[in-house]
Amino acid sequence: MENTEKIKVLVADDEESIRDILADVLGDDGYDIIEAQDGQEALELCHKLDIHIVLTDIRMPKLTGLELLEKIKKEKPGVEVIIMTSHASIASAQSAIRNGAYDYLVKPFESLDVISDVVSRAVETLQLNKKNQSFVEELKEKNEELIETNSSLKELAVKDGLTGLYNVRYFSEAIKNSVALSKRNDWCCSLLFIDVDHFKEYNDTYGHQAGDDVLVGLAKVLTKDLRSSDLLARYGGEEFVYLLPKTDKASAKYVADKICKNVEASTIGRESDPSRRNVTISLGVSTYPEDGEDADKLIEAADQRLYKAKENGRNQAYVD
């Protein structure tokens, strides 16, 4: 997978016009394009061919995009899946990201460059994962003196390539363990669900590199007050999660408010251009056990409150 000529991109959509647009754009970018008109055909092609990236509509006959995502991630977890959706189904697309999708595109496409940009970043992720896998395989063949190095490289698999924070895979296990410990010891634990306000508009105005710089800068600000027992992870896109063991709701709200003010007062995204607008965040807070007795319920509660924070004007933390 050293160049785009070797990368196979499967485009699955029941609208021929959409398939034609994607095939033209990505074909011009040098990718090998395969088309499918429904989810079942797409799945069969994934079985037959060495597909690297799948772009799938969220609503298709025979097999939906979400069902296709689930089957692909179960059978070929190394394939990157990009969901295509309308504005009305963005919530479903964001849910798909939490279940393993790489990113999503909103139809109608605002520009053809957005398509190329998302696929290009997915290719970079594939290449990074392949390199990491090669490193691990090479180290397995070496002697016991390389065990420490091997452990360090394995850690790369649980870190986000852009921000250096833990990724959603690591966080998913960490919150389950935190809830289990809380149950066993009669502790509480809290979760902060964080989202960058108006991030899409920021990307559209200043460019995707500026957007990436914001995410890196935000990760640094969020890390400043991190306790040794806390865990900060990039959840996906512009979303972050902050796990606070042995922390009740009032204390979690205090931390959330402090983080919110720190971000607003920072120079994130403005280091190279002070004329850019301030970056702010919205947060949702949930606590075990009152908001749920398992990890999924805590995540769901924090996510719902995040939307409440946005509905109330953004740049704030929301807790019931």
C-alpha cells in the first residue's frame, strides 16, 4: 500500500449519480474504484476482493450502511469505513463512528475536495496501521532483549495518531474497568463528554490543517490538569472523553467548568493567526451510579447532556 494505485476503494450507494461522482473524484485521485448498488453486494465484494476503504451510504436496500459497517469490522477490522449520510441522519453517522467508522460525509457534498480529504486521511491511517503491524511482527521474531521495545510499540495501537491521546478502543476498556472497580469498592466515577463548538465551520473557514491544529492544541490544554488516575482520550472527530475515577458529580462539574474556562482563555488555533475566533467547547457530565450502572449508560447520559449544553448556547458544561 505504498501508493494510491494499489488502494482499492469500494463505493456503495443505491444512487447511481452519487456513485458516479465518487468514482470520478477518487478515480482522478488515483484510487482503484469498485462500485456496489446495495449493502449486500458491497459485503460480497469485500469477501472477494482486498478492499482497503469503503464509502457507504447509511440507507441502502438489502443491507444498511450501519449493518455493513458492523459486518466489515467483525470480519475485516483493518478496513476503514466512511459513512455517507444526509443532514437529517448526522446523529446516526456519529453513532457509526463510535462503532468503528473512520469518519462521515454529509450529502449533498459541500465540495469535492471534502471527499478527497477524508479518503486521503483514511489512507494515512491505513498506512500507519500497516507500519505499526509490521513493527510488531518484526519484534516478535527478536529475542527477549526486545520485550520492552515491543511493549512500547504495542502502546501505539491504543494511541490516537494526531493528538497522542488514548484512542476510543483503549477508553472503552478503561471505562468498563473503572465502573467494575467502582461497583466492587462502592466508589463513584464520572465521565466528561467534550465536543469542540462549531468545529465544522472552523474547518470550512480556515482549512483542515487548522482544524487538526485545534485538536492538537485542545489535547494539550485538557492534559494540563489531568490527575494521574484520570484518563483523557479522543473519542472520534472533534469529540474527547475525560474519565474521572473516584469523582462525584459536583466535583466532576467543577472540573468541567474549569476545563471550559481554560479552553476559552487559551490561544488554541490562534498561535499563527490571532485574527481567528476563539475556540470553545461544550461538555456533558455523567456519574456512576446515579446516571447508569454500566459503561454504555454513562456514555449515553454524558452524550445527551453534551447536546443539552449545545442547545443552551455552547461553551459550557451541562449536568442534570
